[in-house]
Amino acid sequence: MTKRVLIAGFKHETNTFSKLPTDMAAYKARTYYRDDEVARKMRGTATEIGAALDAAERHGWSIRHPIYANATPSGRVTKDMHDHVTQAIIDALKSDGPFDGILLCLHGAMVCEHDEDGEGRLLQSVRDVVGPDVPLALTLDLHANVTDRTADLCDIVISYRTYPHVDQYEIATQACDLLARTMAGEIHPKVHVRRREMLDGADHGRTTSPGPMTEALATLDKLLKETPGTYAGSINAGFPWVDIHDTGPTCIVTGEGDDPAHAQIAEQVMDQIWRDRNKLTINLMRIDEAMARVKAALAQGVSAPIVLADYADNPGGGGYGDATKLLGAMIEADLPDAAFGTIYDPEAALACRNAGLGTTFRLELGGKVDPAVQGGPLSLMGTVTAITDGTFAMEGPMTRGTRVDMGPAAVFSVGHLDIVVASARYQNYDKMFFKSVGIDPEKRKVLGVKSAHHFRAAYGPIASQIIVVDDGGGVTSRNYKDLDYKNVRRPVFPLDMD
């Protein structure tokens, strides 16, 4: 008999220290698809929804996909937006049900105006309609802050295992296959989650080099293999820029029935993550140190780009994307054959468009969302060297095929530096953020990117060296003690311990 499955996505990584609200406009600025548009836009992409659509064909499911919404990380999701998406899913459950199973693609670090556990609130609304017996599978980001409520309301929970997140398709495929087995009555999974008193852990989930995250995953896989009845295991490094009670790393094990041995796996893995809490695989530099290293490397000659990553103002973690400290330092250093992308400034993008291609004029750029934190605008004399509509498809490997709309965009060239100015906030983790405006990143000597780590998927293979800059002054800085935490459980590492 054909199984009927509801598939939906509602994603947000909330930075509670951001002043930008996450409303309908924020979702429509990135991804907001309804009904048939979901499949039309997402089929063939290297995403969870892309994988779910393929899995539905493979398993012969009859599916309903009422909504897929994904906003760039920012402040709390508004009550109106959360209610809107919840209602879209509830309406589909009621009008098109009953369903044999549900797959939800969430992030795991959503905080709302009216509930610090956005995912848990959505899941409870779903359970209120379908009851406790309809199998519910969940995919999460590796940086989820997974609450007990979320774990209790699901039958299957699986998170990405890579950072940068290049395995979204594979994780959703695994979740769909387990959902199919659950609907067939072959398995009866239960989710176990464990945590420690930590804001951040497992090297913030980095898997681009050996370290605490890769070692913890190896331990988890060994224990899963040795323990009967386990189906999946995940490690969430947590998203530390969230001031809620349950912020921090977790280990999740999905296994047959309520087996204490499965919870014990999660406990052992979390013990290891706690022991390794001070181990990091990256060195965060101040801007002056970074500029000195770049100049020294250039003096010796480089055959591939030096990549500078603006960690403290990462839009992928809720940063405003318009901080000017690193950009200003690159301009002052007069770095040769350099490019910077992107800086969020719709006013500046419009000014470039109005000025016209080839026009030289003075532009007030960046630092406008929160000047006290971001450093204020730079007053720059430069030339408009490109104007585009800001649309393109990512080439990957991360989220390959996904459409991006930066809004009206331009290149403003100051000296030897080409600056990509965008009207929407995006983390630069794909070479198309440069290539779409006519910049070939592989031919540049220096690249500045607004990103903390995801950029490594696209730029790591072409870089001569990578320098990660955190000079503070941004809402994604690792200087956690400079942030005003009020709601997280205390004591907690690293605010009160080590």
C-alpha cells in the first residue's frame, strides 16, 4: 500500500544577540517556497529537501510538501512568522491527512519571540494534530541546540556530520530510509539526547582536519557498531550565540526501543567532548597579525589566493555582514589583486546602480546596521566596475544547485581591491558569490570572505593559506564573555569554568 508522507522545512539559526528580527521579509529574502514550488525549486539540489524528493520516488511515497522556509541567521523569529509556518503545516496535516509519516527538515537552533525552543514548539503543534503514533523523522544542522522536548517528540533525529555541511543530501536520505522502515513496522526507534555544561564544544564541529569533532565521531561510530539495535548517531556542536537554557553540544542516538545502552553511548561521547573542551584546530588572529602575515606571504610570492575569513561578522551565524574592520584593514594595506565579498549594504548597492558602470565617486559603505558594534561606515573613493541583479545558482559542493538572490549587487573597486556589495545578507561559502559579478577568485592573490568556516568547502581547495580573523566587534565573535548571557544555565563552560 502506498505510504503518504508530509515533507516540510522550517530553518533558522537564531543569534539572540542580533538586533535584526527574523520575519516574513527575512525568509522571502532567502528561501520561502509553498506547495508545488517546493519541488520545482528544490529538486536536484544537494539539500535535505532535494534528498527527500528523491527518496519519495525511490520508496513510492505519495507526498505533500506544503512549505519550505529558510532565512539567513539573524535575531529571534517573530511570533507571526512561526505561527504562519506552523499553520501551513497544520493545515496540510488536517486537510490532506491522514499521513503515514512525517519528515521535517529543521535547523535546531531556532529561538522565537514567544518560545526559546522554536523547533520544540513546532513539533508539539504537529503532535497535537497527528497524535503520538505517526512516525516523525527530523534532520538537523550540526550546530543545533537540541532540547529534551525535541527529542521526546520525534522517532528519528539525524544531524549533519560535516562542517562545512556537505552531507545534507546523505543525512536526509538516511532519515528517509529509516522513516520508511518505521512506517513498514520493521523498526520502532526512540531518540536519546545527552549534554554537558557547555556553550560550545567538539571544536565547534569542525571536520576539515583531525581534531575533537572527528575523534568524537569515531568514538560514536565505534560504540554504535558494538551496540545492538542502534540506527543512527549524531553529534551537535551547539550554537553558542543563543542565550537560552539548553544552548550547547549534544549527542543524539536513535535506536530500537527504550534501551538504556543507547543513552549510555550518548553519555560516553559527551564525556569525551567535555574532556576535549579546550582543544581547537584553528587559530583566530587579530587583524594586525593577519595583515602582517599576508604581507609577508605576498613578499615571498603566492601561486594561489590567501583567504581571509571575517569570523566575528559571519552572516552564517547571525552576523550583520556589514562590519568594516577587516575590509578597512585590507584597503589600508593596499593589498594587490584582492577581492572582498560580500558586504551587506542595500543603500550602497543602490548608489552604485544609480551612479552607473564606470563611475568614480565617494561611497559610504558598511557599518550601518549597528555602528557602535560594527565600526561605522567607510568613506571610500572608488569606481563601479560591475552591476548585476545578484542572482545565481551555487556550484557547491555545499548546497549545490540552490538558487541565491543577493538583490541588486555591484562591485565597487578601491585601489587594487574589488568589493562585492549586496542588498541581502549571505555568508560567502561558494565561489559564485565572486564569479556571478565577474570576479574569478582563483586568479586573485587575496580573498576576504564574510564566513567563519563554511567557506573552506569552496575556497579551501584553491587557497595557498587560510587566515581566520576575530578582532571582536561582532555578534559572532568567540569572545563569549563579552556577550550578555542571562538565560543559559549556569555555571557553564567557558563563561564560568576553565
